[in-house]
Amino acid sequence: MSKALSKSLLILVSAPSGGGKTTLCDLLLQTLPNITRAVTSTTRAPRPGEEHGRDYYFFTPEDFQRRVAAGEFVEHATVFGRSYGVLRSELLDKLRSGKDVLLNIDVQGAETIRDRAAADPELSRALVSIFLTPASITELEARLRRRNADSEPEIQKRLATARQELAHWKHFDYLVLSTSKEEDLRRALAIVEAEKMRGERSHAPEF
């Protein structure tokens, strides 16, 4: 095991809809110089200005399914007829280069990745999972309403899903109760720093 790999983290951030995970991930990418996001694979067509390998890995449905059958994805799903997934090679290549890798993923996808990592020593060694959520369902509802992006039926659907997702917090390494953007970032940075100092990722000086 290389020293670069032993210190590299696979930081998985998950939250119920409206929990603030996208904002937190954006702040981590802006704050930590050694962190990079995992590029997702998809079967949808590129939008203007998007590049293969930078924004997404763009695959045909046939190629995507071939990779699914070969077990190349640590997580994948089909949404509205389009497939999305995270390649194992995408994670390991960046971890082995000494980079920390950030995954912004829903609760169901997080469960799949934890299961895959449990059977993969390199991913298991690197994985750090964070569950981010407001302190109450009332606060989550207030956030969804402040976004002013969803209809009332959609808000109720998201809240119902969130109630189910909240029960999964105990399966994550860390629980962060979301308050402000600044405080969420401070707590996440403290987690990253603590994980970097864990014994299995540290190397004592030689005297």
C-alpha cells in the first residue's frame, strides 16, 4: 500500500432532499486544495459545453449495460430512462494519485457504495461517510419551502421520503446536524482532519 493511498479519503456526503449536501460539497471543493469530485457516468447526451471525462463520462446505453454486467460500477441507477453510475476505476485512479475524492450521493446510493466498499479493501480503507440533516423535519420542510422550487405535492413527497431516509443515519460514520453553511463546513473540515490523523492513515516520524 502506497503512502498516497493510505492517506487518501473517499468522502461520501448524503442527506435527505433539501438537507444541504450539494452546498456543503461545493464548499468543500472550494476550500480543500487536494479534493476532487468523482465524475459520474451517464447515458444521457452531452449538453452544450460539457466534455467527456470532465463533466461526465458519456456512454451509450449498450456500453453502460456492458459495464454494469462486468461489475465496473460501485453504484448505478436508472432515472427517467437515463442511467447514471460511479465507476470503481474512477475512484481508485484518483485515490491512488493521492487525491481525496468527494461523492455527493443520495441515501440509497450511499448504502450501495458502503456494501461494495465492504468487499473492497482499498475502498473500505478510504471511505468516510457523512450524513447531513437539519435537526428536525420542521426545519427541513422550511428549507424546501424557501427554495420555492417544488409544488405542494412534490414537497409532501420529498418529506415522506426524507422521513424514511432519516432512519439510515446510524449506518454512516458521522452525523452532522445542519445549521448554517459556515458551521456545516467547519464540522465537515473537522471530520476530514480527524480522519487524516487516524493511525492507519498516519506515518510516525523516524528517529
